[in-house]
Amino acid sequence: DNKEQKNRREEFLEKMDELIPWARLEKKIARYYVKSGNQGGRPPYPLSTMLRVHCLQLFYNLSDPGMEDALYEVESMRRFAGISLDRVPDETTILNFRHMLEENDLGEDILKLVNAYLSKKGLLLKRGSIVDATIIAAPSSTKNESGERDGQMHQTRKGQQWYFGMKLHIGVDSRSGLAHSAVVTAANVHDKHPIPQLLHGAEQRVYGDSAYASQKQLIQAKAPGAKDFTNQRSRKGGHIDEAVRAKNRTKSQVRARVEHVFGVVKRLWGFNKVRYRGLAKNATRSFVALALANIFLARRTLYGQVRP
């Protein structure tokens, strides 16, 4: 038994390889994937290879040239992608595949497909939703080729600090803790505005932090049967309402599940800074990363179903 010899990366990649619904994803992307016109007359790489390389890029937060280098250096990554040393895609091929996903808005489709697959497995229960947002920082420096900051990113104040970048807003299933919807905006857009896009409409309860307080109308416009379980402001005119505070604490125990999603995407996979200019490219990355994060978060349940 060679299980002792496997490192954590190998175990992680083997598990993800087994759990990601590759056939469904490839079927969706296939019509957009150009099969001819490759440079130098070499046969094009199979779609399955390029999709796996793209997933590796997200798991390890690699640039296009960084991904090419990693494929040469790391045998377990080549095994995951199903390639040998003499057939490693170059950075341009990796970039072209990423652009194909971005130009056809396939990120959102991938998230929907993965969630439909998880629903079939009984993992998305759709009774309650938690809404939340996180800031993904962008370089505020102008020391780049164009000499200017990204015009689609904005700054916002949180507490006493200013941040420059974008916001990733998500709707998460309150039972399973899996993200069912997402919206990307500039950082200065208030958390409450995307609420209707983050709800699926069949919620019985909606949870959120105090940024979503007093948004009953927005919530009920999309989910008429939903009770507002967002945290309410407990401080009024210097006085703290202890009853409201206690209720908020109880709600926060459910709300904490949303942090697991952000934890995977930002801390584990390094998406705490934008890699590309403009919102659209970073939105595609966000949606695919959330789809993969859902599979990762559901891995124990899924693995039990794959291997009874």
C-alpha cells in the first residue's frame, strides 16, 4: 500500500479528480472550444486537458507562465492534467483557454452546472440563504504598463481602513454552506444592492450581517416567503439593546458558514487579490473558483457516495 508515500497535494488532486463532474463540464464547454487552427500545425490539446490545467491554475493561484512552469516541475500536476513532459501546453495556450471561458461567460454556467450536480446528490437544500460579501483587493499602484489604476475597480471604507478593488457577493445555502449564487461588483457598491440576485426565491429564511439590516423589502421582492434573519443593529443612541445583541449572536452561528466558502477561495486558493484587469475576467475566475470550492467543501459527503 503506497498511501503513506502520497503527499498532501497528490491526495488533494486525486480526490478532486474523482469528485469533479468532468463530463458535464466538458459537454458545456465543448461547443466553444476551437478544435483547429493551432499554431505550428500541432494537434490541439484535448478539452479535458485544458479544463484540468485551468482548475490547477485556480487551486494554486498561478499566472499563465507560472502554470506552464509548474506543469514541467510537478509530476502530480501533470498526472492530474493527463499529460506527459513532452506535451505540456505553453502559457499562450493556457491564456487562450482562459480567454475562451471569459469571452463566453462560461464561469457562471460552470457554477450552475456544478450546483445542479450537487442538488441531485441532495446537497443543496434551498430552504434558507446566507448573503455576504468580501473585498478582493486590486493593486492601487499606478506602476504598471498603462501607468494607471484599473478603472473598473473602486475604493471603499471598511471600519477605519480604505480598500481598493472589487467585491465578491455570494448567496450560500444555510444548511450545507455551499454557494448557490454570486455577483461581482466594484468595491464601492453597497452589500445590499445585489440581494435580489443572490436569492433563488424559495427561501424561508435569509441571514446576513448588519450591512443587510432593514432590507426586508429587497428580500421579499425576490423571496416573498422569506423571514428576515439578518443581524439588526443593536446600538441605538449610545445604548446597547442586549436582547437584539443576543439574537444576533444566535443568527451568527448560522451565518458563520459563509466564511468557509470565502476561506477556501481566498485563503486556501489565494484569491485575496485580483490577478486580471477589469471585473469580467475576475468574475469568471470567481464563479469557477466557487464551483470548485463547493465540491471541495462537500468532498466528504460526495466521497462517501462515490465510494460506498
